[in-house]
Amino acid sequence: TVIAPGKFVRNGDASLVQKLFQTVGLCYVGTEDQLDAVTGLSGSGPAYAFATIESLADGGVKMGLPRDMATKLAAQTLFGAAKMVLESGKHPGQLKDEVCSPGGTTITAMHELERGGFRGTIMDAVEASALKAKEMGELEVQKQEERTQEMENEQANEEQKSEEMKMEKVEKKVKMSSPQ
């Protein structure tokens, strides 16, 4: 989770909210202009992980593993790898290098992923999601501005009607009080 305190947030409130969110997971204090990138990475991230698990499982099934076994192995593999990144403090690239033996199966697999544009495709997906989030946010701001303008116009119309009614009452009083 990333929280972005607005200009009306009092000192200490952001850290209080951060501590609250940290009771259930990671929470960072960021800026509003980072939120679309957070959406592209973390908001859409579970779908990337699910697709990766599914792809790994499909590869296992292709090579003869039962679907249930392949899916659980794939999920556990991603879970374990994520845990290593979080607990070791090492860069993911360093951890990858540590499991790639020279001339081995893993470096051969990594070569295939790179040939297919794996990392670039993932980065493009994060960017596309972030840009879509920004677009959706801008549309929402535009809709809110339109609603605000409509409300202001309605209020102005009501005020004008009220003034017109007052004028009509005054005119009636003037007519009634003036000798004919």
C-alpha cells in the first residue's frame, strides 16, 4: 500500500495511517504523482503473478506433470522467491544470478525468457496499466469538475428564481398600494 497525504493532512496523521496499514502489510508514504505508477505495479501486480503462475503451471503440464501438482509447485515457487527477496535484502537480479549455474538449466531458461522479451513485456504492462490509471483519474477529475459546475449553475438558477419571486412580490405590493 502507498498512501499520499494531501495538503490538508496534519503533521503526524500520515505516519499514524501508515502504522495502521502496516499491521496488515507493507505501507509506504508517497506522493500523489506516484499513485498511478503504484497502480500499474502493485494494483495490477496480482494479475501478473497469477498469469506467471498459470504460465509456469502450463509449462509443467506440457512436460507431463498433473495440473494440480504443477499449479501448486508454480505458486509455491513464486511465494518462495518473493519471500527470499523480502527477507534477504538482496536485489532480485543478484538472487537470479545465484541460481543460474554456468551452462545449466536455469540460465538456459532465462535465455529463452529474454529472447521472448519477458522483462520488457512486464515493464510495458506496468507502464500501460499506470498510463490507463492516469487517464481514468483525469476523466474522473473532469467529471467531478462538470458535476461541480452543474451544481453551481443550479444554485445560481435557484438564486435567480428566488430574486425574481421577490421582485414579483414587490411589484404586486407596489401595484396594490398605488392608487388607480
